[in-house]
Amino acid sequence: MWHLYVVRTPRRAELVKALETAGIGALIHYPIPPHLQEAYADLGQPKGTFPLSETLAETVLSLPMGPHLTPETVDQVAAVVRRTLAGG
């Protein structure tokens, strides 16, 4: 079973705010790319070493998903995403 439904948008902060306003939780699971985390500082990989990893860390967002969601809740999440990012 899938446990994450991840979307990517350069307008992540706007989407998070819209979801929060609608009472919908969303998470940023990996806000710091591994090479920039303190645990890996001794490897000496500065910002810019892995640009795709850095871009993903800045643009991905995990939406709620799972068998606990009703069809109505899924529709609500989808509506907020569409409304927020339409024309974007």
C-alpha cells in the first residue's frame, strides 16, 4: 500500500496555506536534502552539489492519502489543489 501522495509545485507555500485554511493537513517530509543535513556535513558537499535534490526539497509536498479518507475528503483535497494552482 502506498503511504505518501507527493506532488511538486513551485508554489508550495501558497498551497500549504490554502490546505491549512481548509483544515487539511499536508507535510513536507524531506525539507533538507541529505547532503545539506548536519549528519552528512563531514562529507563536504556544499549547496549546489546536487541541484535536483535541492529543488525537490523546496517544491514537494505530501498530501493526505489512505483508506481512512472518505471520497468527499479526497474531493475536497483535490478541489483545494486545483483552485490554488489553477492558471499557475
